[in-house]
Amino acid sequence: MPEGDTVWQAARRLHGALAGKVLTRSDLRVPKYATADLTGRRVLDVTPRGKHLLTRVEGGLTLHSHLRMDGSWKVYAPGQRWTGGPTHQIRAILGTPDRTAVGYRLPVLELLRTTDEDRAVGHLGPDLLGPDWDPGHALTNLLTDPDRPLGQALLDQRNLAGIGNVYKSELCFLLGITPWLPTGALPTDQAARMVALAKKLLEANRDRPVRSTTGRRGQDLFVYGRARRPCLRCGTPIRVADQGDGSRERPTYWCPTCQPGPAPAPGSPQAHRARPSNRPSRPRPTN
């Protein structure tokens, strides 16, 4: 699932391509909105909210989309070949005279009144990259359930919006704690540091083509995706195991030496037998 910085970049690309322009093409390929037509309406803005995208158009309408695991928005110039996937995976097309935005594999796509946006995103906590960011509110949310494992609390967008599985693992490594630590066992000052660090990391990466938490070229992440490879700090093989977030199990990476504390035992049902990955980090899409 994309992190908040990736969605922020997608919103910026869409805003740059569509905002202030009148739509000359509109095609929403989901049954409920198959007859909806936005042509002739001016796009007002495209705004990210956590991991959600809100495309607002004249007439008080908002096209709400969420990328989840596989969705993407691509922007093309006239005559440019569309490369986001096969035609049957296209869920939305928004076109102007000089740009066309194409939404592929969008699991969430709905047209709603702009005044009803809270119905789609009102449940979200403070947005790490949004104007509503409130670190105190985010901290209070995180610590509300003291028995909840920290990794689950970080992924819960009702607490703070924008953290995904990558940042969950990286934040816990940087603070030297495991994602299975109960939030109530985390000292308040350390929890506050985590909230501030999450904000810092997402802001630092929202303009980068390749996400980095290490500052090292070619070694962009400390633990995420590095199962069985040596820790960049101590050389201990990185471990990976499943951790739930309330909706599904997600692979979670940590260093058992740098991050002492509760964690699944090797060979437990949650543990992965993942092979190490030697693939370099891929640039994030620019179109």
C-alpha cells in the first residue's frame, strides 16, 4: 500500500496536469458511475488526505480515489502511449486538451458532493503532510489503546494518516523498538519522538524520486525489504514476520539486536522464510 509521501506526489502530479482546466473527457469505469459525465467542468484542485486523493471539480463535486496495494494514476501528453496496464484495468479517465489522467486498478472510486467529503475521509487522524497536522492529537491517538502493538497503532489511519508498512518498520528501527511492543510500554517522550520523526521522514521524502531513511545511496532503507541481509548498523541478519493491522497481515522487518523486545519467535507461524532481496530501490513514478 502506498505511503503518504507517494500519495502526496500523485496528488501533485494530478494537480499540475488538471487544476484550472476544463475537462474535455470523462470516463468513470465503475458500474455505479458509468453514466456520470464531468466534461465541461473545471478542475479546482487535487488534494491528498492521508492515503486518499480528492479531485474537486466545479459544481460542488469530488472524485474520491484510494490506491491501496496496486492502484495508480498516470498522466499522459497527447499522443503518448498509455503504459499503466491493460485497458481492462482502467477505472477512470480525466482529460483536458493537453493532458490525460488515467487511473489504473483503483479499488476505491466514488463521486460525491464536496460537502460530503467527511464521509470518505472524516475518520482519518491528523495528516502528516496536511495542513491539519497536530502532533499532540496524533500522540494522544497512538497511546489510546495501551495494549495494542505499536506497529498496528502506527498503521491505523485513524490515529495519524500517512504511515504505511515501510515507515512502520523504519520508524521502529530508528527508535530501537520492535513493532510488537505494546504502545503502553512506550515512554511518552519516546512516543513523541516517533511522531516527530514520522513527520520529518515523510516531509523529507515527498520530493524524492526514491524514498530513503538512511541517507545512503544504494542502501535506502534500514530494514524494510531486507530479510536475512545484514543490518546496516550491527550486521545481524534482518528478520521478517507477519503483523496484523486490523485488516490484513503485513510483512514486518526488524533487527533483533538493534531492536530488543517482544517479537515472534523464529519458526513461529507468523515468521516468514523470505529470501534476501538484492534489488535496488526503484524510483517512484514521475508521470
